[in-house]
Amino acid sequence: MISVVKPWGRWATLGLGLIAMLVGQVTALTAVIWWYGLELTQLSNLASDGILVTLIVCLSTPVQVLLLALMARPTGASAADYLGLTLPRKGGVAVGVIAVVVFTVLTDGIGWMLGRDIVTQFQLDIYRTASAAGWLLWLLLTVAVVAPIGEETLFRGFLFRGWHRSPRDIWPVIGVTALLWALIHVQYDLYLIAQVFAYGAAARIDSLGNRLNDPDHAAARLN
């Protein structure tokens, strides 16, 4: 028997998503400030420190994901389904990897033709500081695994599920969630934020295709 899922309202979705993100960030910042004995004003000077970036992401992400999972429970759906944590269909992983490679080559090629650096100063700074302290492996795991988990569950999980109500609103929801995801990357300039937006929109379309081809998910959407 298929359970009836009642997503949060659109404004409630936005508010709860912001709460989860802010609580995660505040928890991580508080822990880091307390552990290192830092002043709040010192954090801006350490924004490109690889160790600090690693710690904040690894501390904030579990808190955020846990809160989102708890917020999903009243809707009648499992946390995994509500947050979009479903396995891709066969061939989906290969298509996703190919799409990432093509997108990266294309955007890096455009950037190179425009005379832009392929690697940003922020990326160089966190790499160098983490490498110097012997934290490079942890930084790479954070960037490649932990950070995407937090971003996926919030933007292409919780927010998307709360805002997507009918076939006609699919494209606006994809655009808004991709835009919000891009805007949190304040360490980049407008050109790179635009790239993040384009990648986010493409990733959402690809993951949506996987979910809509799942018979259980498609049936749940009809209730």
C-alpha cells in the first residue's frame, strides 16, 4: 500500500531549510571558535584556510542532514525518499560521470579562452594550507563527499520536494533551487557562480530523470 505524502508548504519549506542550514553552520562555527580559542572577527581572515573549511563542513553537514531528516518525518514519507536519496537507475551513474566530464571540459575551455585561471585563488589557498598541515586527504574527502551530501539533501532534496507540486512548476523549481545553491558559493565571482548555477540545473535534471523512472517514486507522486 502506498502511503500518502503531504509535503511541507512552500514557505514552510524555505523556512525549515534555512533553519537547518543556519543551525548546522552556527554549531560548526561555535565548536571551531571554542576549540581553537578564536575571536569571531578572526574567522574572516581564515576563510581560505583548508583546515577550517574542512572542520566547518564536516561539523555542519551532519547536523543539517539530521535536522532535514527529522523535518521530513511529519510528511508521511521516509527521510530517504523525501530528501531524494534514491539509487540511480542502471546506466545513470555512467551518464552522470560523462556529463560532469563534458561540462568541466566545456566550462574550463571557455574560461581558458576568456583568459581566466582554471583554478581559483580560494581553491589554491585551501589546498596549500591543508597540504602544509597534513590535512589534504581530509580536505579532498570533504570537498568530494561531505559537502555534496549536505548540498544535495538541502537543495535538490528538501527544497525541491517541498516546492515541486505539479508538472508545470518543474522548470521554475529547478531554476530557483539551482540559483540558491549557486548563491551560497560566495567565495567565487559572478562568472563562476553562473557556472555553478548551470551545473546545478543540469544535475537536477539528470537526478530528476532517475527518480521519475523509478516506478515507486512515480506512484508516490500521484498521491
